[in-house]
Amino acid sequence: MSTGEEPGATEWAVPGQVGVGPWEGAPPSDPRYDPELLAGGDRRNVVDAYRYWRREAVVADLASRAHPFHVAIENFGHDHNIGTVVRTANAFAAAGVHIVGRRRWNRRGAMVTDRYQQLHHHEDAAALAAWAADRGLPVVAVDNTAGAVRLETTALPRRCVLLFGQEGPGLTDTARASAARLVSIAQFGSTRSINAGVAAGIVMHAWVREHADLRNAW
């Protein structure tokens, strides 16, 4: 947890450095630590609090810290933004990420964060809606279409599924119909839409501003 006085991430201290080298001194006995990482160094894209930890230990700790919102994105055209959405969901500690439609997606933008994130797959929006209903989670669809309410003037449920469409066509009709609420992001320029990955980040951060305990941020 950051108090605002500690230095930033390890990489900031040494220009060009990626991660940290081998552990110096006697290795810790804590079972969360990975002997191979302690011996060879940890070059992964993780915060310093998780340096040298086993992947399974990081996953378990993230699950214990997860916020009660999920993120879902439709995948019918191998949208390259899905990786960005997964990475952002990890940064904001979403409880899970749901891929709706095609199971395969471009993972490059995830920057390996998918290894630490709870990932789910649903054949279509109806299957996602059924999953959410079983858990009492309202689906909040994000799309700049008629009938949407402004994200900036509405309250997001604390427990919910935030649903995003793919780049270009946006959400399918089935997805919009299955949602308990449809929200849009206010725009002021000439473009008709915002990049799907950017839109997801905006909405997740709106949830964080409304519900998250900032004392738990790194």
C-alpha cells in the first residue's frame, strides 16, 4: 500500500532497467516466493509488492483484493482492443473478465496480465446474461446509442458486470437487450465513437472513483 512517500516502481530508479535481479542475502522462507525467481531475478510486469512471488500466489492475492465488478467484452471480430481491456481490468482489480463470442482473442495488448486475471468465456450475450442473473449481478452495457444515459450523471452499481462491444459495430442487439442499464460516455468532438479499450478504461475508472477504497491502491 502506498503512503505517498515511498519511491515508485523499481524500474523508475534505474533507466532502462526491467524488473529486479536475483535476491540479495538469505532467501525468504515464505512459500509465496518462487525459488527460480529469487535465484534468477524477476523481470515480469508486476508491481513491486509481488516481486519474486509465484504466479499462483499473485493470482490468489489478487482474488482476495478484487473489486465486486466484472468486465465483459463481445468478441466477434478478433478485436485487438480486448488485450487492452484485460490489462486495464487487472489494473483496477476487476473480479473477472468475460469474453463473449469467439474464445480466441489477441493477447498481445494484455501484456501477460491475463495470466493473473480470472477469465471466463460465454458463447453469446444471452449466456453472459444468464451467468450474471444467477449471481444477482446487473449488466451495465456501454454504448453511445439511443436510450443510453450519461455515465457522467448516473451511479454505477457496486456489484455489476460492465459490458463493452467490439471496435466499430459496438454492442450487438442481444447484448443491449440483456442489459439492466445502458450508459454512454459524453463526447464533444467530431468522431462518432471512442476506442473500445479507452472506453472500457474510462468506465472502470468511473466505478473506482465511486466505489473503491483508495487506501488499498498501490
